[in-house]
Amino acid sequence: MKKPQSVDDIKDAAMAALLDVVNNRQSPAAARAGAARTMLEAIGAIGRNQDLAKLDERRPLAEMSPGEVNQEIARLASKLPRPKIKKLDLG
């Protein structure tokens, strides 16, 4: 790997290192989970860097009906990336 030269190079190298940990089945589960969480935070999908500007703020939550709150939750949930879940064979 070449020596990082710019901020973008450093970001790319950091994300590549995190991705290596996530994809390495020999990594401890806690390390894989931590790396995955860090990646999600970095792209703004979760955490303090989450893009809150995408929220629909036409009306305050307190003024919405339960149905409107459910619709807003569904709208926001539909924008999240879907995790790839493998079915476990427990039998």
C-alpha cells in the first residue's frame, strides 16, 4: 500500500483497514462489530454524524398523530441500508 498523500488518501486507507477487519472471519466478533459500527458512523448512517437534515420537519413530532409518526418512522427506516443477514442452521 502506498503512503497516504492527502486527506482523501487517509480516509480511503482507514476505510479499507476497517473493511479488512469486518471481512476477516478470523477477527474477533467484537472487533468486527466495532469496525462495522465505525464505518456506519463515518458514512453518516448512524451516530452523531447522522444526517439529521434528512428528517421531515414539516411539523413537530408532538403535533403529529400516531399514524403520521409511524409513516415518518417507516420513511426514515426505508432510507437506511439493509444489512445482509445469513440464516443460521441451528439444526
